[in-house]
Amino acid sequence: MKSEEVILSVEHLSVDFRIDRRHILHAVKDVSFQIHAGETLGILGESGCGRSVSCMSILQLNNPRTTIYPQGKILFQGQDLLSLPPKKMQSLRGGEIAMIFQEPMTAMNPLFTIGDQMREAVRIHDPSASKAQAGLLCADMLRQVGIANAEGVMDSYPLTLSGGMLQRVMIAAAMLNKPSLLICDEPTTALDVTIQAQVLELMNRLKEEHGTSILFITHDLGVISEMADRCMVMYGGTKCEEAPTDELFSRPLHPYTEGLVNSHPRSDYRGDRLRTIPGSVPSLKDMPQGCPFHNRCPYAQDRCRTELPPMQSYGENRIAACYHLQKEEVSAC
């Protein structure tokens, strides 16, 4: 159940990557958002829009040798994660904040069994737990994500499992310590529909029973429409719209959000072809000036090509950044 308590507040976050002495890529630019306790915030956008970089920044998992944070704060339960010492940050990872990664094949150590790695995750955050107790907890969580032969999987090495099986292991491992914040980066991509439904139900149960907040990244608009209380849309490293999920899907404001929603097939669709957004996401090396979406936008104006539109409110709990929008036209949202 969502509460008024803000568990995570990202304030004006910018993330740059240093390529060499002369070149810096601006991956995320002035992004702000909040997550309340017990709330699910969905992040939508095509690959390369800055979703994963923003989430990796929360856990400080971007390469420290090449990553620069020119501005911004990431406040988790009142403490700025960008200024935490490495040891304190490490104690939060997998405990208070857990993450389900997009690539399960590279997220686990191939030299240790699944059981060794899962038990270690339990005992790091609960030193009083015995190896046997940790093993029972791990096996039970594996069964909850649809793995019947839990003990056999725990004795296996990551490279012996399929991508879908390993994804379920990653989801189980992330939920072991009942985190306050669960970050999900395309968590159900490799799963079939039946297992996907089981996993999403488990996430919602964790949310309801323990007040866990969920930050959910996915390309699947159907999943996000069912899971998220609110949605944030990103494009070109910037936030372009944020709204309650039902309002965003029923009446998108930003042209990019409109394109995403219209490209998703609906049960009542009778057209010959699905709608698409023309063009492609710009490269970080060749990001256009002004609004990053202007070269794909059907409503682009001259100022869109030179000025980045500011974020403005459009009715209660709705914000968007677009010069095309007129306040009087959407005040009823």
C-alpha cells in the first residue's frame, strides 16, 4: 500500500561518461523523480534513453573511472547515495536496495554455484543466519519464482542454466532480504507468459506485505500498465513526461509518449499495420540541440530545435516538457 513517505528522491541528476580527455557523453540530463513507500514507478522509453543509467546510478554501479555526476542528489531515506562511503554503499546493495539486472548471464559469478551466491547474499545482511537457515530461505524463494527443483538449481553453476531459468534465479536473489526498494531492469524479458505472471504476482505480494517500493523499467507497455502506480517517460537522457499510469495511457500529453502508446497493439485495433514512431533514437555522440525528440516529432516548432522545453504542470499530478502543449488545452487532465 502506497504511503506519503518518500523513500527515494532523485533531484536534478545528470550523468556524464568520459570517453577520453576531450570527449564527454551526456547520458542523463537534469532528471528528477520520487518514489513513495509501497509505490511502483514505471520508467518507459526506448533503449538508449537513460533509464538504466539512472537506475545504476542509484546503486553506484556505473564505472567510477569514467562516470561523472556534474549535478544532482539521490536521497534514499534521507541520505545522499552519491556521497556515501563505499562500505556504507555496499551494505545497502542487496539489503535495503536490491536490483534485478537486464542481463542475467553476466550478473552472477560463473565460478560459484547458485546456492553459494544466494546464501552469501543472505548471510552478509543477516550474520546470525546459519548456512542451513540461509539455504532453506533461498530454496523457498526459488520455488516462489516457479523453480520446482530448487535444491538441484542451487547446486548448479550459472553457465549450466538457460537464460530464462537464470533470470528467475536473479529475481529470487533480489527478493531474498525483502528490500525497501527493488529496482527492476527489464526483469521479465526472458520469461514465458506463465512464469512472468507468477513473478509479477510475487513482486506485488512483496510490495503489499512489506511496503516494498519498486522502480520498474520495461519495454512492455502491457506489463507496466498493470504493475505501475505512476509512469515516467524518458527520451534522449531527459524526462519528458510523468503521470499516474491510467491517465498516461488514456491521454498521453507528450508527443513521444503518444507515439509509444499508439504503437502498442490493443484488443480493439482493426488497422492493417501498427503505428510506429518515425526515425530512431539519437546517439549520445550526436544528440540534437534543443528538444531531443524534435527530429521525430510531428508537432516540432522552430524553438524546439534550439531550446530544451522546461517541465510544466498540466493538471494534478501530471507534468510534461513540450512547447506544443498548451495549458488551457489539457487543464482538464
